[in-house]
Amino acid sequence: MLRISLDDLAKQHGFVLNVGMEADSLPIQKNLVSDGFGYAVLGAQAIIRERDAHQLRAARIVEPSIVRTAVLAASAQRPYTAGMRVVAKALEPLIIEVLDPRR
């Protein structure tokens, strides 16, 4: 999904991404970058330990911005319970805070 979004964004701005390697595994992506094999587009939370240990650096992508969608997944086999609705409502401000693009 992210790769498709990046390809679309590049096309909108008149260029094509030169993708030499693609990996779905987060640990593999981080290892490749750490070993000097290019870059990875990841959420900031994905590299907190590596950043704090000075193994990886992070730079915010600001122009053009990348919009990220988050969902709260629940079973399609069971109806929402009152407790699930309370949890979902409590998570809303926390998710907005974590995903705030100004952070």
C-alpha cells in the first residue's frame, strides 16, 4: 500500500522512483538501511531504539507530505461490545496525538 502511494506521488510530480530492492519485513528493512543499502520509508516509531542507539537517523518527509491512515480492527464475526466502544472512543485522541504530522 505504501509503495503504491509512493509510486503515485512520484508520478504526480513527474518522476519515477528507482527502487533497487523491496522488503516487507520491518527488521529486514532496518538491517538493510543500517548496512548502507539505501533508505526506507517508515513510521517514526519503527526506529526509536535504533535512533536512540545512533544506528539509524530519521528525517521527516515534508514536501510532498505523506498521508497515513490508521484503523482499529475488530472481528467481523462478533458485534461490538459496550467495552469495545469505550476503548475505541478512548483511543481516538491518543491515535490523533501519535499520528499528528507536526510531531
